[in-house]
Amino acid sequence: MRSPLLLLLKLSAAAAAGTAALLSFRRLLRSQLISSLRLDIRDSLNCLASAADSGAAGATPPSILITGFRSHGKSSLVNTLLRALSAESGPFLLRAETAPPGATPATLERHVIRADVAGEREGDEAAEVEIVDGTALPETEGKASRADVQASLMGPNGGGVECVVVVVRCGAPPKERQSAVRRLGDVAAVVRERGLHLVVVLTQKKALKTTKQAEDLRREVAFRARTDCVYFIENYTAANAINVRRPVVIKNDFEAHLTALTIIRQCIEFVKMYRSHSLRKANVLIPATKSALVKEQ
């Protein structure tokens, strides 16, 4: 009796040790993937900075506007992006003010946040991304004109942003969500008129119960916004960290971090394209202006 029981205990211990080793290995791989992506972001930012030597406006960090409809998770996405970029752990810190769904918008004017990208090696140079927490977009077709959308996107002074991220909430009531999705066409048109690229982020992905729901929503959003850059994410929020005795330490989520860093990496690539196009345009316009002045003289 003792021999089979002892063998069973040994097998159980070996299985537990093997499972623990596999879980540890998976955590290590995930950590390396996040670190690699963050390092890739830093390298891309350094490439943009080095472009200043060739006459481009590369010394300034890329400016990314985060906008969306009221209560769709715009400011929560800003906080999620900043947590992922800074490799932060522990209590959830707000850089952009948020409010519960249905409340008055917390963001009444634009806020510009300089985000430092955490270095993975000692002696890494500073790398920054400029995240612009914009005001809410007009919500319905009947009450908002194209000019209203343009004013919300570009701001009173014309903007200066180099990429636009639009946020839509998966967990919104069906009518509200459909209205927001229909408005994406107007938003995309205004963004592209400025020569900018558009990224759409669908928040509260856990509200979608089936894969088919997610696929159908993504397909419609991609069609309306005319872009394949559509991402699902579950934001870190203060509402998920309630404890009456002490601040709750939020556990970083691999999928949220990976998606957030991928969004930033894609935006940086779009900023590169925008700056390159702007530089080529300027190089074409300057000789044309000089020749026109010579002819007038």
C-alpha cells in the first residue's frame, strides 16, 4: 500500500513542479516580449530624433491625439498607455482625469502629457512620446456638423498632432455604440484631410461575449473608418481598484500591455510617414516659391 501511495505522491510533486516551471517560463517569455516591444519603441523614437540632423522636425517627440466620444474610455486609454510605456507597477496612478460613465466629462480642454518610455538597459537615453488627451467628440449626427468634428479633433489653434487615435466603447448600449460607429466616417474624413493617419481602439472588449460579435464589430468599424488599424483592449481603470482600507495594487495584464505598446508603436510609424511626407512637400514648395519670386523680379 505504501509503495503505490508514495509513487502517486512523487508523480503529483513532479507534475506540480513541471506546471510551475511552465508557468514561470511563460511569464518570462511574456516579460521579454513586452521589454522587446518597449525597446523597439525607444529605437523608433531615437530614429525620429536623429532625423533632426537631416533637417526634419524630428527633435520633438511624436504627438498622438487620443480622442473619442463621451464615456467611451478615452482618458482611461491614456492612463493605460502611460502605465505600459513607463513599466509601472503597483497602485494605479491617474495622469488623465476620468469620470464614471454618464457623468459630466472630466476632460473639458486638451491636456498634453509627456510620457517617458522606460529603458530596458542601463544608460539608455531619454525617449518621450507626447500624448494629447483631447475633448470628447460630438455624439450624434443630427446635433453635430462636420465643423464641430474638426474643432474637436484639431483644437482652437489648429492642433499640431501627428496621429489620431479614436476610442469606441464595446460595452456601450447598442444604440449609443452604433451611433459612435456611424460617426467614424466623418471623423476619418477630417483626419485624412489634414494628412494624418487614424487608429481606432475598441475598449471594454470583455463586454463582447462571442468571437463573432468581436469580428462583426471590427469589420464594421474598419469599413466606416476605412482603416485596418483597429485594436481591442481592456483598459486599466480606477473603478476596478476599489478598496476602502488602502489603495489596491493593480496586477499588470499581459494583453493590455501588449496591445497598448503595439498601438504606440503603430502611431510612431504613422508619425514617421507623416513627417516624411511633410518634408517632401516642403522641399517641393520651396523651389517653386523661389522660382515664382525670380519671375516677378
